[in-house]
Amino acid sequence: MDFIPTEFTPWASLAGGILIGLSAVLLMALNGRIAGMTGILSILTRPADWSGEPWKIAFLASAIAAPLLLLVFGYTVPVQVPASTPFLVVGGLLVGIGTMLGSGCTSGHGVCGIARLSPRSIVATATFLGMAIVTVFVVRLTTGA
């Protein structure tokens, strides 16, 4: 497996971080809700309940519309995925299981939970990061990448 180079984009990354933080603060201030993607995506499993949570529909619609709008203006990001489709599906299922077991996802725990000084979120985020470090180490050790 070849190493996938990435560009160093501090200004775009800073702007993205500011927008994520701002959206989390606004959602908490205006709706009293945590901006965790797992909770927001949960509406897709209950289509009959859509009328009670219009903000989730707006959030998901904007998450789909924003990259499409960027494409309209000619902005593209080359994506290389060095894994097979079955491997990606299994990985996605494992992430979903971990999200259920961890009572939330990285965005909910990492962005919102740590900001609220939630002990559970601090432990969950430390676990996510620790496992990411171990995974990169094992993959690079076993594949030479």
C-alpha cells in the first residue's frame, strides 16, 4: 500500500474548525441539543418522526448540499481509497457498533462532550485517539506503508 500524501492547509482547516465549533454552539444555544452526527443521523431510522425534529432534516440537507455546491463552483478534492468495498463496509459496520457501545460518535464526544467537560466524553475521545494511534502503528508495521 502506498502512502497517501496530504496537503498542509492550515487556513482551510482553521476555517472548518471554526464553522464546526460555531454550529455546535448555535445548535446548543438555540435548540439545547448536542451536535453529534449519530444522533442527527438517527432520524433516518425513524422516518415517521421527521415532523418532530425539522432541525435534523435541515442539518442533513445542508451536509449533502454543501459539497454539491462546492462542485458547482468547480472545487474538487481528489480522493484515493486504498481499500476494497467489502473492507470499507466492514469498517463502517464496526464504527457503527462502536458508536452504539460508546453512546455517541467522535463529533458528539470530541467537539461537544469535551467542551462541556463530560468525563464520559473525555474518556471516549481518549479511547478514539488511542486506538487510532495503535491502528496506524499496526497498519504501517504490517504493510510497510
